[in-house]
Amino acid sequence: MPVYKHYSFDLWLTLIKSNPTFKKERAKYFHNKFNHTGKTIDEVTAIFRKVDLMVNSINEKTGKNIDAEEMYLMVISIINDYSAVFSDVDVEQLYQDMEETLLNHLPELYCSNSLNVLKKIKESGASTISLLSNTGFIKGKTLRKILSHLGIAELLDFQLYSDEVRMSKPNPQFFQLMLDSIDRKKHREIELYEIIHVGDNVEADHRGAEKLGIKTLVINSNHLTINQLIL
């Protein structure tokens, strides 16, 4: 694998993965607090999955971003068969509760080599590294805290999240923002072929980057892993 001047990474299922206990605790919270119709825990869990997939699909198709609070309200609405019984939800407090739950059940590194590969790229001194992530139930401001806990943040030159810039991959403008954010003091001259975006999603990561002529590497959803970058 060639050495690139800039490495852009997706986050979920590329560098980190969910902690199963978080999703269980999240389902319990909504089951106990927003469940006028008496749905089971399994039904609440399935509703979260349904909303997650639906919003991901919408964001990928529109290139825009649906906020976390809107997603939680969708879940509450579906749990209660679209009634307005919980129309007075304090969405700010709700998100704070979800963030606290998440920080108590932190996501995990996708694999044991995730940090090692990032460190080797960083230690070479020849390359910069960034994050380009679509967000859903978890906002960028929370993900920054998580990446600090996991030791990833210190290895990144910058982080870009869809909820903070109102754009989602594969929107070419989101990838262009990544290009525009590269430190030109470190890379006075950099060409597209010297940049690579790494992710697990063919549609969001590969096709989005490809539209701008950026090199890509799809990992984890196929037979390739992050180790491919240092082979």
C-alpha cells in the first residue's frame, strides 16, 4: 500500500463499534419512560434499528443531516403508535441522558489494531489524519469525548461530523470540506492521488470520495482490514 500525505477515516464500523450494553440500556430507558402502548424491550430495540436504518438512508440520499433529537422523537412516536402522548418531551434533557448512558457504556475500538495503525501513520511524520463521519443518534460533540477516552482524538488533525456541518456522506461537498480543511502548512503541495479515504460503506465512503477523484479503501465490510494501510 502506498504512503499517502493525508488519510481520511470514517468512524463507525471503521475505527469503532457500539458497545452492546449501551443499546440495551438505551432500550430500557425508552421502554420505561416513553412506552404508553406497552411495547416489549425487543420491540423498542427493533424500532431503534428501524429509525437508524431509515435516517441513514435518507441522509445518504439527500446529502443532508437529520438531527439526533429528531431521531429520538421518531422513536418515541413509533413506540406509541404515532400518538402525541409525549408531545412535551424535553429533548435537551433527553439527549443529555443518552450521552451520560453512552459515556457509561463506551463504544469499543473496532479491532485491536485500530490504534496501532493510526499511530504508525502519525509517527511517520509524513502524513496527516482526519475523521469524516456521518452521525445519527450520537452527535459530534459526544463523539469527540468518546474519541478522547479511546485515545483516537490525539492522533487526528481534525474531525468533521455531519450534524455540525449539515452535510452527510456521500455528499461531495462534505468530502470537499475535508479537502479544504487539510493543513496546507504541513502539505504545501498535495494532489488528490496523495489522499485516501477509508471506510466500511461502499455507498457513503467509496462512491462519495470517488466523485471527487479521491482514492478509497473499503474495509471491515469485506475481506480487508485497517492493516492493509501499513502492508
